Amino acid sequence: MKRPVLSLFFVTALLAAPGPAAKPELFRAEGSVDAMGSTYSIVIYGEYRERLQAIVAQGLEEARRLDHLLSNYIPGSEWSQVNRSAASQAVPVSPELFQLLSACVEYSKESEGAFDISVGPLMKVWGFYKGSGHLPHRAEVRGALGQVGYRNILLDATTQTVRFAQPGVELDPGGVGKGYAVDKIVDILKSNGIHAGLVSAAGSSIYALGAPPGEPGWQLNIKDPKHPENTAASVVLKDESMSTSGNYEKFFFAEGKMYSHIMDPRTGYPSQGMLSVSVIAPRTLDSEVWAKPYYILGRQWAAQHRHKDFRIFFCEDRAGLPCAWLQ
């Protein structure tokens, strides 16, 4: 994996209004870094330019720290150490990773297995690990599917260890890492007194903190999955997140059929019938994770299992059916 690339940009913006009640001059700072296979970007507003610069740098450094915790591309990361050793022994992990893995198991239970971080063997056999995908033989899929299942992840809260119930189990952070990292970066911004900012991971998992100067919130566009250069819907977010899972993000064609990287852990095959799902939720971890089960299980299941503070936008793969919010 390439070494993370760090970029910082700072732009002065005079926003003071005339008169005795004039607001202080605000500055805009922004930066980006490549980590965990995605580009993380931060935009913030505040009164002190030098301090904003330090806060952005701190947020980007957090993305780099999490790269060494959660990346399955870095052999020395905690995540990779678990994948390498947990089939043969109980692996001690940090409280942070143990808490995240515990949350992932709960997500799997709630989603009836449609979300499952043990999907790693399937991602490899389908060529989506470090690649754009290819069509495997059915026997390969069956073999990989036999190594998948969140019940194979054995967590011991007393010893803070992780063990796999059988050989061949491999955890994939692809469905959880971006959302977790975005939330951790937002925590850093909040702890530094930032009230207006936007944190994005590859443009697919985003948190909108407060609102930019003079605006009610941050306006974000949801792509039209059939024509990603176009917009299917626009939203204004304030103190909430949005994550999107779409078949246009990574896919391949084989035997006249399109296969996306959004894997159904229950069948061993990429999910069909959906083009994209966007979830708006208070936390980015939740919006990223739940976009997958809603994508896989569909509108009817989502209507019965939606969290009360979620908004969900569906684009289904059905002729003549427009993209629409779940009512």
C-alpha cells in the first residue's frame, strides 16, 4: 500500500458584516490524506488561521493512525495481525479494536447476516481485494462461503482477545472502516471547538458538522447510479452523516452481466436488484454499515427495520422505477 499522501490547503475568507454587530473574520482550512485505500478530506471554518491549520493536520493524522489499526493492506496493522493469527490462537487486541469488532458482530446480528466483516474470503475469490473483480468458479465460491460467518468471530471481553472458530476466516474492514474513521476525525474537530466542518471518506461516507457561514447546512448531492456524473437528489445536512453504497463504485462485466463489489455474505455472490442506497444517520459508522443491508435486503426489509432517526434513499434496478426516499 502506498504511503499516505498528506495535503493541506488554507483559504482566507472575510465574512464580516458592516455595523457594530459585525461577526469576526472567519477562515477556511482544508486538507486531504490517502489512508485505508480511500482519500479523506477535511474542510473547517474558524477564527484563527494558524490554529485551523493545526486542527486539520491533527484530523488527517488521525486517519493515518487508523490506517495502521484497521487496514488489511498493512501487514503490521492490528487488523492484519488478527487475520494472520486468530485461527490458531486467541489474539489480544487494543480496547479500541475490541469495541469496534464487538459492534460489528452486533450489526451482523441486527442485519440478519447481510452485514458481515468476515466476508474477506469472498472478496478475494471474486477478485475485489486489491482488484476490480472477476468471475470465479462456483466451487471457489462454495469454498469461500464455508469460511464466512460472523459466528466464527469469538470475542472474549474478559481477556480482550479475538479468536476464529475455524481456519480460513478473514475479516474485511471495507464496510466499516471509512465510517469509523470519519467519526473519529469529527470527534477531534469537536474537541477543538470547531462548529462548522465537513469530513469525507472517498465521497461515499461524509459527516456534516454544523453549517458553513451563511448557509443552513452543507449541501450534498447523491449521484444517479446509472449516470454518476448526474445528480439523483440533493440534501442539506447539519450535524449528521450520509453514506452511499452503489454498484457503480467497483464492478465488472462477465457473461453479459454486471457484478458489483457489494457482496451478499449469505449467498456468496454480489447482491443484485439494487443500484444504490444512501443512508442519513447521526453517526457515520451507522450510515456506512447500514447502507449495505438496506442495499442487499431491499426497500421492504428496510421499511420494517429502519432506525427511527435514519433517512434512506433507494435507487432500485427496476425499469421505470425512479429513485426515491423511503417513506
